[in-house]
Amino acid sequence: MAIKDLLISLDSLTAPDAQLPYAVQVTEALGAHAIGVAHIPAGETEPREEVQRAMDRFASAGDRSGISRETRLAKCSAGKFAEQLSVQARHVDLTIIGQPSSEGANGKQQTALYEELLFHSGRPVLVVPWAGHPKPKPRTAIVAWDASSTAARALSDAMPILSLTEKVIVLVATDDRQSDLGTDPGTDIAHHLARHDLNVEVRRIPLDPETPTADLLLSQSADLGADLMVMGGYHHSRMREVLFGGVTRTVIKTMTVPVLMSH
């Protein structure tokens, strides 16, 4: 199914300048309608200065690209914004947010926003890194494939964006215990993607007990020159993710390319 509308969290896109143009360019590449959502604290009548700047940049970028767009204001306490954004996200095909900051209260608030969207919106989340200049039409996309339900969901949600790529690399980390991946890991899903007219390559990487899975994914992304990563979010129970840090949290913290996740 095509992506026809998407939500852009303006509050998490206040810096750097590369993030907001990327979100607008993705909207343009997909031929979609963009809804920019900004937060106004309860009891206030006007957006705060940094939010107004983000709204102005959204308007300017939208005017330059000619996309269909609108801006909405969520008037609520800071603690309720994530919940409100998640509800609005249920009414679109995709949400784009900035990579959570690694420090301070702002970083914790952004992480909470990301987790609320991933767990409770029922929609995919495209997270944009703070650094670099990501491409709205990725040339090479990596699909982290472990045959889990979350990976399958993320792959399905990413298909409209994957259709813009030149190559899709199915990355499979293998070990002797992964019988659910079959005798030829990655081949079945590669055939599925090829039937959608995608140029697909399977890359199998042996799991190294000394190398965390997240580090493996990120290093492969860099080595292969990927412009996008697609993966399921929080494959294990949420409690296990919290206790052990988790692949999801590590990737989001240290990502260098946009990552599309679904749960």
C-alpha cells in the first residue's frame, strides 16, 4: 500500500537543519501529504520560540517543494504530548521523528516520544539521525531480517520507500540455533521482494558472541554504504530490552542513517 500521508513531529526536528528538509523531501518523493505537529504547553496561547522556528522552517520547506501540507498544534502538558502525537499518528501511514538526544531531560522526553509512537500508534516510525545529510530517495537499503513478526511488519511498512531504492540488501545474522531461518537464510524473503520488482541481494553474517547485534548492523550499514535501515523494533519483551539495553535502543542511540521501525 502506498504512503499517502505522514506525520512530522516538529518538536523533535528543531536541530539540525538537515532533518526537517529530509522529512519534507521524503513527503515529496512519496507524493504524500505532510502534517506537521507542534506542541504548545497547556495554558499558553502561542508556540514557544524554538517551536515557532520549527513551524516556520516547515512552512518554508513545504513552500519550496510544493508539497501538500498542514500544521497542527497540540495543546497539552509536556507529559501528554507523546500520547497525543501517538493518537494522531494512527490516522496516517508513517511518522517521521528526529533521533533522540543522548543527554538531558530533552533526550529522555524524545526517547519517551519515540517509544510511545512505536508501541502505541500502530504505525511505522522513521527516525532521522542528527548527523549527516540523509537521502530522501535511498540508493541502498538494508533490511535486518530475522524472520520475526516485527521484522515482517517493518518490511511491509517500508515497501513504498524501498520501491525508490536501487538496491535492497537483506542482512541475515546467522548462528547454528536459528532453525526458523531455514537452511538458506534470507532466500525466501529475497524472492518475495524480487516479486515486487526490487533489486535484492542477500548478505549472511555469522553472529559473533563478542560483537553486539546492534554494532554488527551499524557496521554493515557503513561498510555497504546504506542510506536506510529497516528493522523490527523491540523483538524481545520490553522488560528484556530495558534490562539489557537492547538492539533497538542501541541502534537508535548510535544510528548514522535513517531507520524505519515497526512493532
